[in-house]
Amino acid sequence: MSKNNTNTPNTSSDCDCSPDCCQPKPSRRQFFGRGAQSIAAIGIAVQTGATASEARSKPSGWFPTGLGQTRDMTVADGLIYVAGDSTVAVFKPNGKLMRQMEFDYTPRCIAVEGSRMVIGFRDHLWLCDLDGKPHVKTQCLAKDAALTSLAIGGDGSIYAADGGSGAIWQINSSGKILERLAGGKGGRFAVPKSFFPITWAGDSLVVAQPGRHRVEQYDADGELKLRWGKRTRGIDGFTGCCNPVSVAVTKSGQFVTAERGQPRIKLFDNDGKLRSVLAEPEAFDTTEHEHVDTDADLVTCQNGGIEVALLDEKVIALDHTTASFRLFDLV
């Protein structure tokens, strides 16, 4: 990961994938699988008089956020913070809404640690208390910035993933911009504009590059410590245009990832080898996800997506497609 001064000009596109890659077509197996599902649903609809869409069963266990569009989530002190619309909503794990904070702008990402909350808007940050009252507002990070994810380092530094420039901004606890961290060819991470997942784990910054189907781990000085992941239709890697779309790290250093398209949540060991699949596509509302994946007006790297975070021995999954969240066992 290279370090640049904050005056580096921005030249960005929505996604580093090729145009064809951003419009994924189903494999032969997926095609026949979808066909079988459609036939089964139509059969039920004929018997009950319902439409095929209505006939499909909905998965249980999901809690609605009540938001029209969710964008990011974090977990702190046993509570779930969800950013979306012009709101940050705070929930208990049982789905009960605790409080809601309204803003004049759309919060795109959020991080909470101790008594402070950091909210990322399109091109700047607010450093707030837990009621959403800002103490510091940063300057605009870049003209074409599109903030998607935040992480708070061990020294209190804030890392802001910018899908617009394909870079990560490092900001101190007082709101001063320190550095622009970049990686890969042309000083960009290979990320879509809407999915640039980062998180802090122990003494490392963990970065997912959906455009390259891999996860990377850097130390506080920006030196690469670990890189793993591959593009494959096999379950042990990542498929589709841009995956994974979210990553979290357990206390023991294992990785939890989320994928869009065929939605899944997986657990990888400390070296990036698959341990288990925590949630198969059937755990999600496949009707809604298939609509996102096949509708000609929606098929881009920017739609759908799942956020994951950890709470004790549970994985919290926020499904942006349905604006709802659910708990899965971390086993």
C-alpha cells in the first residue's frame, strides 16, 4: 500500500471491472437452478392463485430497519448502528429500535468506538458523540470522493475507504487529514464505487478488494502482511463481478466475508482457507436478490450487497437489498 500526499489528483470511474464483467450472466448450473425454482414457484401459484413472486417462501429471522435504503452498519457495546436514508438508527440484537438520529445529509458509513461515533458522508466526516452531535467536521477529502466504509485504528486514527478515488484516507482523532493510502496499479484499489470494505483488527487494517476477489491485511505503516482470495466458481473463493462486499475479523483472527449476487456469508481461517459457509443463499430473500441481479436497469457493481459485523459468537448481517438484518451463529 503506497502513501501519497493529500494533493494527489483524483481520476475515478465507478468500477475497475470491465463493462462485460459488471453485467454477470448466470452459469449453466445457475440458469437451470433458477429455472427449477421458477417452475416450482409457478406450480404453487397455480394451486393457490398467487403470483410466482408471492408464492416463494420468505426466510424467517430477519428484522426490518424501517429505512428505505441502508448503507452501512457497525456494532458497539452490544448495539447495532445502521446508517441509511438521512438517519443513523440504533437497534438491540432482537430488532428493537433504541434511538434514531436525523441528519441533513445522507450518512454513507459509520464507525463507533467508546464514546465517539464517526459518520462518513459523501466526501467528508463528522466526529460525533453517541447522540450524533458533531464535535469536528473535516474538510472535503476529494472532489470525487465516495466514502463507503470506516475503520478506527488502535491509536485512534480514522481510516476512510473512498470508492470514488479507490484510496483510503487516514485522518487523526482531531479530524486532520494525514495521508492518502493507495494500492495496486495506478495508485488505486480495485473497487466499485459503492463497495470498498475495510475494518481494523488487532494491529492491522484489513482491506477487501472486490474487483480482484481478495482480502489484504496491512500493518499500521502500510506494509502488506497477508493477501488471500481468488476468483472462482468454487465455494472456496469468490465469484461474480465484485466480491467480497464486506469483511469482519474474529478475535482469533479468522475472517468473515459476505458476497452479493448469490448471497453468502463464509468463514475463512487466519490464512484465508475456507472453514465453513455460515449462510447459504436460501437464508436470504432470493426473490429480491434475483431481481437486483437480472433487472436490466439494476445490473451494475453498485446494487445489492450485505454488511457483516460481529457480536460475541454471532454474525450480524445487514442485507441492503431488503434493508433488514439477522443474526447467524459463528460456528
